[in-house]
Amino acid sequence: MLNALVDEARTIADVPVGFLYGPRPEAEEITRAMGADAVLLLTEANSTVYLDGGGFDAYTARLPAKRRSDVRRDLEAAGGFPNSGPVGADDPALAAWAELAAETQRRHGQPADAVRLRTYLRTCVEGAERAVAFWYGARADPTAFALALVYDGVLWLRLVGLRYDEHGGTSGRYPGVLVFGPVRVAAEEGLAAVDLGAGLADFKGRRGAQNDARWSAILPAGLPVDPRLIAERNAAEAVRLSVNLDSPQRVLA
């Protein structure tokens, strides 16, 4: 399968082709299969909260004292933990959540289409062992929501939507639906970890997440590549993303 994908990639000669955002061992394997012209780029950090037993209190106990204070402050600002509950593929609330997610993405300069996001949400729910939603406010018209999926002993965050106040804040609701609510539910259910996804690595790291490098195998469009420049670029990205180039990703038992 890998060889077939690589062969297909090589037929696209006029633009760079990439296999994106994988752990380093898999990305290195793909880079080798793509040949001497391919390069391995550090492209993102993925954040995971590992739950080594215990409930939410055990999670906060592992944080530095300043971070524990931040957790209490965020939860007080949000009015406590978010609501949570199961989600089905035909849940009528998916439409409102997709609209809120689209508004959030557009606010941050990203193109977003609510219809496509609703389809994405439904596809996620259908493919999971089960889906869990977290929200503040009314379920069908929330001020913040997150959709997470249970798969293989891990709770995976998939999409977040936020309503901002006039000052651009979320009154603690963002960390509530992204981190604290999912961590509490996952800990109560005995799950091994909460995968918070890529982006905002510093924000997530300050709330107890481990940031692991994600790599991409890139086949340039006939352009010469200087290995020294690639190495320098990867080192600079590691500093920006606060990840260690040489540390392996933790493997869940």
C-alpha cells in the first residue's frame, strides 16, 4: 500500500507532495520509501494528557502549584465543569455545533463552511466507538462546545466551537470544553489518555499535556534541497513548538 501511494505521489511532478502529521518513525519510513529527493519536516506538535490512574484531582495534583491555581481560576470563571453527554450521528444539535465551529474558525482567519463541518461531525460520530459532547449553556445553542470520540482506550478531541465576549474572551469556557471536562470524563471512565490534537501546544502544555512532535514526509517539486537548511529549520521548529527532536512519543499500553 505504501509503495502504491508513493508511486502515485511521484506522478504529480509540478507541485510538492506530502504525507502529513505522523509520528517520526512512520514519517521516516515514508521518507525513505519516497527516495533520496524526499525530506522529513517537523510540522506540528500534538498534545496529549496521559492519565496515570486516579480522577480529576489526581490530574491536577500532578500540575505545578501555579497551574493548579490556573485550573481553579478557569473553572470558576466558566461556572464549573461543562455539561457532557453522548452524541448520535442524527443528533439535531450537530447543526448548531457546526455553525459555532465555523464562526470560530472564521474568527481566526480560517475558511469554514458549516454544512461541511456538520458532515465532518457526523462522519466522526459514525466512525467512533462512541462520541461524547461537552458544552456550556443550552445544548442546542451553546456558548462553547467540543466533540470528542472514544477509540482504543483514548478520548480524542475533534472539534471545538466558541462564542466570544466583547473583549474576545471565553470566560474560561475554552479550557473547560477542551481540557477539563474531557479529562474528568476520561478519568472517570478509566481511559488511558485524552488526545487534544495539534495546535496551541503552549496553551495545552500549561494544562498538563505532553507535546509530541508530528512529522511530514515531503517530496519537493523538482527543487534541490539543502540537508543543512532542513536540519536548521527542524531545530528552529522544535524550539517554537517546545518539543524535543530526539524524544520518542509515549506509547500507550
